[in-house]
Amino acid sequence: MSIVTEAAEPGTTPSHDHRVRTGRLDGFPAAPVVVYAAQPGLVLADWAGENRPWLESALHEAGAILFRGFGVDDVDEFQRFMQSASGELLPYNYRSSPRTKVKGNVYTSTEYPADQQIPFHTEMSYTRSWPMKIGFLSLIVAATQGETPIADSRRVYERIPAQIRERFERLGVMYVRNYTPWLDLPWQNVFQVDTREEVDEFCRESGIEAEWIDEDHLRTRQVCQGVATHPVTGEKVWMNQAHLFHVSSQDPEVVEMLMEDGEENLPRNTYYGDGSPIDPEAFDAIRDAYAAEALVFPWEKGDVLLLDNMLMAHSRSPFTGERKVVVGMAEAFTSDFVPS
């Protein structure tokens, strides 16, 4: 896929730096911004450290920056880039998906089967605290597909009908999760602790209601934001995982089996913040908005994609063959959402 170079724009293009070319992917006029290494041997981490103010400005405008041609080929180099661009990386605690720590706080991307599509989401928006930045490094490109589609959360918010937005914004989203050894993730994996006392302490500090059904069965409830305001740009964004956690995201046959134990025991489910059910029309509108805003471009080996996690959602396409993408997260932010 070719890169369309742009004329210099104050505040958005490092026109003084002839070591790189900047622009957009052909056919993608809005995002991501592309930074292409025009000078052999240019080290991405060093360049990012020198140009961090420009990176911040470009990220707040476009929501996504794709670094291509820098030849990033190992986790250490990726981790150094993330630290240069964003500061120290965050641990992945209070998990929602299976990942493996690769090194430091760099993890594998979500380890769901290759034939599954991972729906659009903003990372950790099922909590009241999330990383402001998330970065991806493509180490092995799948034989077919395996892209990491992105979607502008500002535009998704605007596409969702006002009456639906208003209810999510006012009430928030209640996430109900059941952690057991036999379904989804056990609590030891989710909270990255070994004792029930440590779980209880985490939940108290995080505003999560925790209920032990038995020794190995924990149920939690938490009401979180449905919409958030970006702390720098002041823009409203769609900031939740209601559609992803809701039982309707599962295969109907799987749902039928899970419902035999009662809705309250589903591994995960969502409601409005007051506990009332979210109607199917709302989920249709949310999924349609993400589909309409989806930007899908192929990975190249060594690509690094940096997202503002509030401005840009991401997903994963199904794939064939081997695929390896690693992830790092940085800049913790805590919501001040209070349901009304």
C-alpha cells in the first residue's frame, strides 16, 4: 500500500526533518498519520524521543500514527520506543482477555482463536481507569488477513443516535462478571494475585462490588462510563465495551448453553448503570457505527502502530497462518464518571 506524502502543515508535519517522510496511506485521508523512515538505520526510539511534542500533536489530531520502514524487529526496541513516546509501560492487571507477558510490560495481543473476529473496543474501557496510549508491533504478518482495524471514537460517538448516546452518558454501563476455573478467565489470572484477600482489596480501591459465590467462583459488578471527554482535546468519545461484554456478542448456541445456569452466572454481561437491560436496537446502532468507521489496512513486518486509546478504537480480523503482534500500554488515566 503506497504512502501519500503531504505538504508541510504547522504543528502537524515535521517538515524540517528530512530523515522521515510523513503522510497518509493511499485511500485513508484522515488516519493514520504515517511516518516512514527515509534514512537507513534511523532508530525509531531515538527519533520518537527527539520529536515527542510533534507525536503528541499528531496523535491528538488523527488518533493514530503508523511508523513504517524503521525495521523494528524485537521487543526490546519496541519497548524503548514506547518509553520514548509515552513513558513507562503499564502492567496489564484486571484483565478481560488472555495475554502472555513477553518481556517487561510488553504482552502478546489477545490470544483468541485465529478464526475469530475481535470486536472494536477502546482498551480497558470496561473499567474506570485505562491507558491513554497503546502501541502495537507487527513481528510476523499472517498469511491472510490478521489486520488490526481502527475506528475513530469521536466519529463513532457522533454516528450513534442522540437518544442512545444520552442514556449511556447519563447512566453509564454496568459490567457483571463471573470468574470460575471452568469458564472464561479465573480470578487469579484477571487480577494477577493469589489470594481472595488481595482481590477484595483491589475491588474496594477500584469501586468494584465483589461477591464470593464459593471458594473458586467470584462475581463482580461495576458501573463505568459510557461516554468520556478527552482530557486534552475536550472531545466526547464513545468509551465503553458494552457491546463486547454483552451476551449477544456470543454465538447463539453458546448463549443457550450458558443460560442454562441462569443469566446471573454468565461469564460476562452488561446492563445500563441502573441495572436495566440494554435493548438490542442500541447494540445494533453501536455495531453499525463501528462498522461504518472501520479503517482496515494490511500490516507489514516491523510496523509500529501508536494509538490514542480514547480517540481510536481497535479490533482484530480473523487470520490464517502464523501471526505475532505484541502490545504495550502507557499513561494511566482515571475517569471521574459518576452515574446520575
